[in-house]
Amino acid sequence: MSIIKINEVHKMYKLGKTEVSALRGINLEIKKSEFMGIIGPSGSGKTTLLNIVGCIDIPTSGKVFIDNIETTNMSDDQLTQLRRLHLGFIFQSFNLIPVLSAFENVELPLITIGKNKSEREKIVIEMLNKVGIEEFKNHKPDELSGGQRQRVAIARALVTNPAIVLADEPTANLDTNTGNKIIEIMKHMNETLHTTFIISTHDPRLLSFIDRKIFLEDGKIVKEETK
Ligand SMILES: Nc1ncnc2c1ncn2[C@@H]1O[C@H](COP(=O)(O)OP(=O)(O)OP(=O)(O)O)[C@@H](O)[C@H]1O
Ligand SMILES: [Mg+2]
């Protein structure tokens, strides 16, 4: 059974009088515990597709199903619940909250799902430790380097153990060692918790772990490769 199903999805953006077709008829099925990659040149629609799968954006036409439930029909409240409980995002732009420390940024998703303070403390420290930034836990995002911010964003996405993780270029700003560590964490989660990963990446190290690749060009899937 597929955990994600995308039927004939189109996405059109209007910019003044011009229209941009970011996605043009995407059909895709993703099974639970796949570790899959979305590959394509800049502007091909990778981020748009991740945002639509993650219910952050809605398609102009077409349908999206998560666990066989059509998300394109859900209310805003239902979508918020779905995102909180089942989805983790690693954004290309990190989207950290500037007034919160690294610790607090990672803690936030645990507050929204109702974990108590002592549980949160333990889980957050463990997660910060895993991504190697525990010593920067009191730093705010603008007091961190790009790679450190990226690791906070990764910790925040994984801290609730979501069923599906959507990652937009998760290793792009990381040095080789840190990148390898992050790949290991993701792969380990995939193997032990059967977390489904959908990752947009150009990183050859990360690509070598990917089981299935779909190639996007101009908003269309032009090729697919399975290991
Ligand atoms: N909010 C928006 N308004 C208008 N056009 C947009 C918007 N977001 C994306 N686009 C356009 O949609 C197309 C796909 O963009 P998208 O961000 O999905 O590409 P991408 O494959 O993620 O690129 P990159 O590798 O540079 O991150 C591009 O032509 C982009 O200019
Ligand atoms: Mg992008």
C-alpha cells in the first residue's frame, strides 16, 4: 500500500500577468519506508512538489492522498494536525524562528504535540547531540553558521519521529563529516522506524543511499530509476 499518492497534480503560480507552470501533471506513488530522491535542475519544481506533498501548498488541480486519505479535501485544522503528527520538514531556507534558541526551535514541535517538559528536555538534548550542536543550544539562529542552522532545522524535523520526512537539499550547507553524520541519522531512522523519506538533493554522497530517484524537468517527471 502506498503512503503517498499523487494524481495528475498541476501547480500554477500567478505573478502579475504572467503565469508560471511549476508542476505539469505529476503522478507518483510512494510506499512506506521508501528512501527516495527528487532530482532536477533549478526551477524544475522540486520544492513545489515537496510543499504539496507536505500540505504546505495546495495544487491548482489534481489530488494528493496520504495514507489513502485525500488531503486536498481537508480543512485547515485537519491539515495542521496531519502536519504536526505525521510530517517532518527540512526546508531549503531552514525557516527557523529567529527569536528562539536552537533548543527552543527543536522543542517547539514537541510542545505542539503535548509532550511534557521533562520528556521534551530529554528528547531535545538527545537530538541536538545526534546532529552535533548541543554546545550551541542557547544560540539563536543568527548566532549560528549556515551549516549549524541547517542542523537545527534537521533536528526540528526529526524530533517528533514523523512517519514522513520531506527534506529539501538537507546536506547542501554541510561539510563532508557533518553531511555524512546527517545521512547516517536519516538512513538509520529509515531502517529502524520505517520512516519514509522524500529528499530533494544534488549531493552524490546522499544520492548513493537513495533507493528510488525521480527526475523532474520543467514540472514533469521525465525519468525514474530504482536501485
Ligand atoms: N511563490 C511562487 N510564485 C511564483 N512562482 C513561483 C513560486 N514558487 C516557485 N515558483 C516558480 O515555480 C518554478 C518551480 O520552482 P521550485 O522552487 O519548485 O524549483 P526547484 O526545483 O525547487 O528549484 P531550486 O533547485 O532552485 O530550489 C520556478 O519557475 C519558480 O520560479
Ligand atoms: Mg527548491
